[in-house]
Amino acid sequence: ETVIVATTGGTGAVGSYNQDVSPAGNNVETGWINDDDQDITITGPTPASLSEAGPGGMVFNVNRISDVPPSIPFGDDDPVLHPVTVNFEVAGTAGCTGDYNITFGSGTTGTFTPGAPCTGTITFNALDNLGTIIVTPINDAAPENHETVIITITPGALYGVGNPSDPPNTPANAVATGTILNDDLRVNVQIYAPDPSS
């Protein structure tokens, strides 16, 4: 936001005075109130689904977006120039204590705590605007349905959730869903008696 101050002619105790208009516009000064807000979104994962056997994991991208337009001379007030820790929650039909592991990509610092709910944090260092959360399925032998892993960015004190144009803390792009594909066979055995009396 801008603050514009312009001097105008007037009178004072020592008589009248005129505004300085030489050169033209010299009576006007503009200042900036710099917005220090930032927003966090999550996209992906890549791939969108993955077998229990892998290979690898599903990569969710967590993005930091500064609300400060690039045309504004924000100096060191741009929030991207400062570190921030972002909260997230993991839900879905897959269990975070036995169906997958969560790690973080190269250069990304984070924590993950299984529980009810399963929660974690991801930390952006100064100048960083991208972090990655990796969900790696655990390959078990239990026949089960395909299962979802849903990661939601949750509110924090130093950031908003979603794009600036979204309603506060309720955007669709604060949630991303991946699917773990079951690779175990379910075998059903049925016995038929050719003679119903046998």
C-alpha cells in the first residue's frame, strides 16, 4: 500500500508561504507500507498414485508465495527473505503408522509425528520458496483396498494458507491427495458339494 504526502500553500505565524513546485511534482512524496504476509500452498503429488512396492515415493511440493508484488521496492521486508516453519496434517485411508513413511526432499528440513492426528512441520530457510514432502509406501503382504494419503497445510502465525485470492485458510490448493495402490492378491476359496446330501 502507498502513502502519498503532498504539501500545499498556506499561512503561518510569519506570514504566507507557497509550496515548492520547482521542479514540477517536488511537493509530493510517496512512501510504501510493505505487506509482510506470505501464503503456503501444496501441489502434487508426483506420481499421483504409486504401488506399495514403489519404486520410490510420491512427492508433494509445498510452495511459499510472497504477497508483496515484485514491482514494490520492499527492501528486506519481503517475507521470503526470512525463515518460516509451516504446519501440516496427514489423513486419508492409509495409516501413518504402518502404510507409509514420510521424509523430506534434499534441502528441505521437516518433522513428522505419527498419532491422532498425524502432524508435521516443514521449514523454509531464508530465500527458499519450495519444499518437498515424500510419502514412501511400506510394502506389506496384507490384501487391502487402494488407500489415500491426504496432506493439508494447516494455519500458522506467520503465513496464510493457499493463494492470496482464496478465502482465508479455506482454499482447495492447501490440500493434496495421493493414492497407494495395493499389490497383494485377495484369494477367495469356495467349496461346492456335487451332491447336496453329502
